[in-house]
Amino acid sequence: MTANILFAARPDSWAEYEKPLRTALEKTGVSYSLSTEFPPEEVDYIIYAPNSEVQDFTPFTRAKAVLNLWAGVEHVAPNPTLDIPLARMVGGGLTEGMVEWVTGHTLRHHLGMDAHIVNPSNHWKPSPPPLAYERSVTILGLGELGRACATALAGLGFAVSGWSRSPKMIEGVTCHHGDSGLKDAIQDAEIIILLLPNTPATENTLNAETLALTAPGAFVINPGRGTLIDDDALLAALESGQIAHATLDVFRKEPLPADHPYWSHPKVTVTPHIASDTRPGPASEVIAENVRRGEEGAPFLHLVDRSAGY
Ligand code: NDP
């Protein structure tokens, strides 16, 4: 039986995905047909991403799984018409990219690089930064990406803490969990990195109350989701100096509207949701492996717990 695989991600990404997907699928030995068009009732797997035209899954009566190309699933997990397994992207180049982006922006703030890159007065002002072990970094979210970033930063010597829903043990990282663990994780943190998913439970995790717990003059780095931050509270904390700088990759509305105060704020760095992108080569291997599993009746990898929303 041939597995019909519908590429329902953005049409403009078909050109970059078609070849790597075929290469990865060939290796599985599965008999397949891959296309951007099938009658819905003949589709076995749906490769999916935000902005996909498919919003109603009910016509896909024989589909076995939706395979999301993104790590975040807030655009599909709550869809009430979806009643088949939903797998998200884990790997696919995302972890490496996020570790690089997070490490780079953490080091920028830790080393105070801006003072030397932007030095309008040409002042010779030696002020050596602290060493990494003197700098406390807290990562909110210790999943695939948060754990990898925590491990990388701990490897550089930073004093890393983290927070997740369930208990974790990560070498070199002080782990907190559950609602009661958030305060301990943020208390006196000098750099806060957000790698939580967008769910109702994580909305406004950084708010006036939690921002007040950080060390004065702390840095916020958000490659997670815009909803994790109460924007008004962050702007107030930047104004008061409680937060020295925020580096933001994700926003409640994307693209970030031209008149948003973040664009021109001297203490905010905006990057356009590029912290980490799914790479077609390795991502195709992940998709193909799940198709293989589906065809063999084996459990899918990276399934989303839709009741938790991630
Ligand atoms: P995971 O699902 O692997 O990890 C999520 C982490 O958040 C887990 O540790 C989880 O806890 C924790 N968490 C979830 N809800 C809560 C809660 N209510 N309280 C405390 N902790 C909670 O996701 P990934 O690491 O793969 O990705 C994280 C997010 O990064 C994505 O959801 C996406 O929004 C964002 N992202 C951004 C990209 C970018 O380019 N800017 C690229 C890729 C991802 P537990 O471990 O106990 O389940």
C-alpha cells in the first residue's frame, strides 16, 4: 500500500523541501507518494506548518498523523477538527540553531559587548566583565531546546538555573519545577532566557511581579514566544532600569508592527523570529522516520500532549 503524504506547509517552501523529503523517504524503504495535492480522503500523512491552508481536518478521513515542521504547535494543537496524532519537530537543525543564538546573545550581554561596539565617545574605559561562573542565568523551559541551551551555557561556566513543569536532572544546572518553583528560578537572576511554549498556562510568565524578582539590571532574552511576556510590564521594567536590555525574537503579533515601541526602544533588540529555523535536510529525516513508524504501526516520535498544548 502506498502512503500518500500531503505537503501542506507553506507552498513557497515546497521547492526547498521536496528533494530532501524524497531523499529521506527513499531511505526508509516505504512505498510513498509525495505531493502538494491529493483528494483529502486519500491522504495518509499531513506535513504541516503555520499558515497552512488546511484548517479543517475532517475531510482527511484516513490520515494517520499530522507532522508539524515547527517545534511550536500553538497554531494547530487547539484545532477542534484534529483527532489524529500530532507530532512536532524535534531536531531538524532547531536545537543547534537555538544553542548558537542563545549562547551568542547571552555572551553579548554578559561581556557588555555593546559598550565597545557602540562607543561614540572613544573613551578608554577598562571595565572587565565578570567571569561566567559569577553570572546567574535562568532558563524558563527545560525541554528539547531549553535543556540544550542550559547544558551549553553551564559548559561555558555560567551559574545556570532552569524551570519546567515536571522535575528535571541536568548536570551542572539547578532545576526548579512547578508553579512554586518559578520564584526560586527567577530570584536574583541576571540573565533570563525564555524557552517555554505558547500555552494558556505560560501566558505572561514574565510580568510585573516576576520581573521584580530578577537582579536589578538583568537582561531578558526571549526566543520562546511573544505571549510569554507582559509587554507593558517589560517596558515599565526597562524604564525603571530593573531590566537593562531585552533581546526579543518573538512577538504577540508577527511581523512586529512598524509602530510598536520595541522597534525604536534603545534598550530593546528586535530579531525577526530567526533564533532557530527548521532546516529541510535534517527535518526531512525526522518526518520520514515518523512516516516509517506510522507504516510499521510503531509509536510516532515527538507526539504533542494536546491537553497540555505542547
Ligand atoms: P519542549 O516542549 O521540548 O519544552 C517546553 C518546556 O517548557 C518543557 O521543559 C516544559 O516542561 C516547559 N513548560 C511547558 N509549560 C510549562 C508550564 N506551564 N510551567 C513550567 N514549565 C512549562 O519545547 P522545545 O524546547 O522544543 O521548544 C520550546 C519553544 O521554543 C517552542 O514551543 C517554541 O515556542 C519556541 N521556539 C522558537 C523558535 C524561534 O526561532 N524563535 C524556534 C523553535 C522553537 P516539561 O519538561 O515538564 O514538560
